[in-house]
Amino acid sequence: MARREGRQKAPTIKVVAAAAGVSTSTVSRVFSRPHLLKESTVAHVTEIATRLGYVPHHAARALSTGRLGMIAVVVPDIANPFFPPVIRAAQAHAFAGGFSTVLGDTDEDPAKELDLLVKLEQRTDGVVLVSSRLPEQAVRERAERGPLVLVNRDVAGVPRILVDSAPGMREAVDHLAALGHRHLAYVSGPASSWSDEQRRRAVQERCAALGVTTTVLRPHRPDHDEGRAAAAEILAAGATAAIAFDDALAQGALAGMAERGVAVPGEVSIVGCDDILAVRTYPPLTTVHGRTAEAGRLAVDLLLEFVEDHDGDRDRRHLLPSSLVLRATTGRAP
């Protein structure tokens, strides 16, 4: 009893408002919708609240505003190096907007993805769904249930942020053709990937325009071991250069070529995509640079708009262009 009586009471929102010289509604907005206030006001109230030890009561806020203060970011494979920069940027931007973030990993399984989205529907204010593997109709149905923004999945009527890899892929084909390569292999990513379809089509169309032969290899899960296996497929196809779906596959292909004693770029040239692992490979990887972190930030911006206004224009489509970055894994055709 003595311990209970001696325990200091947690400061209330009224205490913080009085100490900061603002209204209680302003304090509430600082922790729920800070983007509606001046940065100086947010900084001042946050400093006072931290000094007093004030912690917002999310359950009470949910009852008064109808919001939970939580969004979700769902990805197909958290181990894939493409996704951490997207997640990190989304999480930081959500935090700046007064929202916490929960992360979901579907393991490249559409059934798991759908189950996770159903569960998150009642537990979050909205979802950033990255590289969805679901059929279009299933995506639309989930978007009708609550705020949802797509990254790297182009579904009409659903707000989406797209890293447009096609320009960079066309640059990669032009670069290899200029080096004398007349037969290219494309190392495919997941069969259900929108990004893979976009990248593959750009490579095929540009090769056809330049009179360069293209061999499209089987679908691969985007990881190192799959890339190592793809090295044998590239050599079996007789291609002198390969463009991989992403940097993880390209890095694996580099390792696979080294295991077989094949020099890169002396005998085979390799190009990746996303520019996530490129400077960590040996040789440093020529790759297509995509603005992945920006995609995460913009997706959260768009999602929070729909959390505020459920009746906003759903058919929002933002394209982020890509470009080729030349490093050391491409050279003249043997």
C-alpha cells in the first residue's frame, strides 16, 4: 500500500497541454496527426511531453478518433535485399506522421499474403503492400475493405507507387549491344511478379529492335542460391551476357561463374537491377538503379492521405524512373 501511494502518477494530456501552453487538442494532434501542425509546434510539444514522461494512450485515442495509430508494411520476402530500404523508409516516415508500423512477410506465398491481409484489416489503419503476388481481383477486393497502397504492383483503381525499371533495362540492352553482345539471357524472377513482367518485356522489346537474340530463363526466386544455379543456365544458353531480375540473382550468378572458372566480364557480362547489392559484389556490379527508399516514403504519404480521407481518388499512380549505373561486370563481347 505504501509503495502504491508513493508511486508517481503518469502525466495526463492536460498536464502536457498546460506545460506547453497549448490546447489539449493540439497535444492530441501532435501524437496522431503531426503533419497538420507546424514543425516548431510539434517539436515544442514533443520536448515537453518527453521531459514530463507523457506516453499517449493509443487505445483511448482509437476510441475517440477511430484510428489505431498503426499501419502495416507487407513484403513477399524480408530476406530479399530490395525490401529493407523500402521498409526502413516507410517506417521512418510513418513514425514522423505519428504512426507505428507492423511488418508482415508472406514468404512469396499468395495464400499467406491473403491470410495476413485479412488479419491486418482489423488491427491497423491501413497497409502498404509491396510487390504483391495476389491476383488483381484479390488485390482490388482487399483495397475495398480499407486503406491500401501498392508498391511495385500496377492495379488500376488501387493507389500505387511504381519503380519503373523499363528505362534502365532498355539502357542495359543498349549498353551491352554497343559492347558487341548479340545474344543476351534474361534471368527471370518470380512468375507472379509485376516487376519481372515489366523488366522482361523491356529487355525483349529492346533486343528485338536492335536485332539481338534473347533467351528468357525460367522463373527464379530472387536469392543468391537461385542466382548460382542460373549461371549454368546462362552458359548452356550460349549467351555472352545476362541481365538478371534483381541484384540478388545477379550476385549469385557472379558466384556461379567464379565456381565454374568463367571470367566476368572477360567471358560473360552480367547486369543486375535495383542497385541494392551492387557495390558489395566483386567485381562491382553494373546494375539498374531504382529509387526504392523514395517508393517507401511516397507509399506512406499516400496511405496516410487515405486514412484521413477514405473517399479520396483511388486511381493514383506514381512512376519513379530508373537508370543504368555502369560498374565492372560488363565488357566487350568475347
